[in-house]
Amino acid sequence: MLRLWNTRTRREEEFAPIRPGEVGFYACGPTVYQRAHIGNFRAYIMEDVLRRTLEAEGLRVMHVMNITDVGHLTDDASEGEDKMEQEARKEGRSAWEIASEFTRIFFEDAKALNILKPTLSPKATEHIDTQIDLIKILEKKGFTYTTSDGVYFDTSKWQKYGSFSGQRVEDKEEGARVEKNPEKRNPADFALWKFSPKEEKRQMEWESPWGTGFPGWHIECSAMSQDALGQPFDIHAGGVDHLPVHHENEIAQSEAAFGVPLANWWMHIEFLLVDNTKMSKSLGNAYTLSDMEERGIDPLAFRYFVLGAHYRQKQNFTWDALKAAATALNKLRNIVRDWEAPDGSVADVELEFFDAIEDDLNTSKALSTVWKLVDSNHPTAAKSASLIRMDQVLGLNFEPFINAPIRVPREITELMTEREHARAAKNWSEADRVRRAIEEKGWTIDDTPQGPKARPV
């Protein structure tokens, strides 16, 4: 049975769904004003591992991931400009075009990383009425007030505010990154609905009982998760950066509205560092999958890299570490090519794998059992069967490589022939030159008693 750390209770607990056999799972999705970076995808990969683990245990998972295409302000709370409108103006395009393009790219990148597609992917712009209805409930219960720029949630009316993140309201005030709004009653109060500026017409705006405007970022997750999964639901997940503001605010407005917990389990994935430095656009280290593709690195090598650390620990990304992950992944692929097709037998290492995964998704330990499986004395057919079951959780897509002879491209076989002619003529410098040419194309040559054999690096 899966044991999972619960941010809400601050302890590891044995997971049990509200409805037997079914799991309601909500994960905070991308804000589609730019391409998601590898730090974002660390969270999405680990959420995918959680979903795959639940499904491997025979549970049916309703996985909801929102698409934030409006309302995410630049300070991640209640001030600044909407990120969609800001990017649209910078690019000279419509906010709708920006949102459509980066939503498409997000799902393409997710597919390249073998992340399962969510059951539902609701867009904030398609659920404005749902968000307005939730704000009406909060207003009726006395949790809101209106200023010149919008409708706010009054955190002083919710006595438990701050208990989820453990962050004091005074800390939020000291850590503010924007000029204070003098009309806010409390520094932690956050926008539920923002009014459009009187001097300009926004591209994305809607009529509401309070005036023309757009929803705040936090209200969308509360509204759409409740609409899709009910309240409470089983698991809410997201990056650790969501914990102090976004998730704290979600909990406050959802529980104030409906009087029951928002979710029973909360999962937070730690930051991905780059060269032991925080990732940021200003430092030029907010890498995306396109940066990997330019270097000829398989996106699944990044997935392998992510699996090498526990999700509740910070992980440090370097290009050398990624290349090492790519080498390890390709080595595994080449090894399993010689394995027999799976049969009904099982390797006992498989039990160790699932023990590791059920221990709060200990993917690094689980990944080590894959290598233990490789080195075991089990028949390769049993190894194949176990690896496929293990890979249902890891998502590294090993099955197409099992018992699959290497197909060497024609240009590589021609270079191999050229190298053999040079070797026969004892022209060693020419033979070395051709070997380097082969390696530059992503292949290596093993000189065996049966002759040279090519394999991908």
C-alpha cells in the first residue's frame, strides 16, 4: 500500500481514497504565456509517477490539470499585470493566440516526456461562470470586500489562514515584491476578481456582478477542482513554490465556501536547481526541452535524470548530469535488446521495486532496482516481464527495445565498411578518423570476435 507524505498533516501516511477504487487527483497546470521549463516538468513528471503508481495498484484515477490562460498576475498573488496580457503586448499578438500556442507546445513536450495526458484539462477562460459562482458564495458568507481595483478575500475572516504553509501573515507582508495596495485590509488578502483598467480595454475580460474584469489566479483552481472532483477530493499536487501563496489561498477560499477540506492529501515537489543556482529567465538558465533537442539529447533522458532524486529533495541539474543520464538510459536500452520476449514468470527484484515506490515514491531507490534486475541471474524472459511492469510506473518506455535487434542506418554500415578496409590496409589513422565520424553520428563500434558491431550511444 502506498505511503505518501502529506503536507497538510506534515507526516507520511498510508494512502486511502475517499471512494474505494477511485482517486480524485488535481494538479496545478501551466500558465501558458511561455514554454514550460525543465523545473516545471520535474513537478509534472513526479505527478505522473504518482498517477502511474496509483493505477499500478488497480485504482482508477480521475486526473485533472488546469490550464491557466488568464488571471495569473506577475507577483503570483494579487498585484501587477496579468502574465497573458503582458506577453501578448510584448509579442504583438493576441492573448488568445499566445495561450493557444503554448498550450499546444506544453502537451507536445509532456508527450515527449511520456507524461500521461490528464483525464481533464479545463481552461480558466472556459469556466468564468464557475469562478463567478464561487465568488458569489464567498460574498454571501461575508468573506469578501470590494476596492477600486477588485473583489478581495478577507483573510482576517478565516482564522486558519497561514496554518497550511506555516508562514505568518507578517512574513508575507515583509516578503512582498510589489508596492502595497492601500485599500487592502490585510497584507495577505488576495484578489478574487480584478476590474479592467478604466483607461484601456483588456483582450480578456468578462462581465460580472461586480463589474467588467477577470478572475484572480487562485479562484480558478478552487472552482474547477470542485466542479470536476467535488470537495473534498483525494490528492492535490503542485510545485513547492505554490505552497505559501497559491495553495494557502486555494484552501482558504474553498474551505470558507463549502465548510469541508479541499483535499485530503497535498503533495509538493521541490525545486530543480541549475548548477546549484535558482532557475530564472534573467540568468538564462530556465532551460526547456528545445535546449535538449538542440544538443541531441532524448527528452526521456531528462525523465531518467528526474527519477534519480526524491521528489521532496532539491535536485541539481547540470548538462553533464543529463548526459550521464542519457548514457545510462541508452545502456539499458541496448542491454534489453538481447533479452527474450516476456513470459509469465517474475523476477523477485520486482518486489523490491514496488516496495521502494510505495515508500513515498522513492524513485531513486526504485531506479537502482532496475540495474539490480539487469545484473540478476533470472532468465531474460522473466527480466523482460518484470521490467515492463516496473516501467508502467517509471514511464521510460523500455518495451519497444526489448528483444528488438538494432537497425543500423545505411550511412553507418557504409562507414563501418570503410573502417574495415582501412584496418585491413593497416591505415590506423584513417580507421580512427572513420570511428570518430561514426561516434559523431551517435553510434559506437564494438570490435568482437564475430566482427565489428554498431550500437547507438
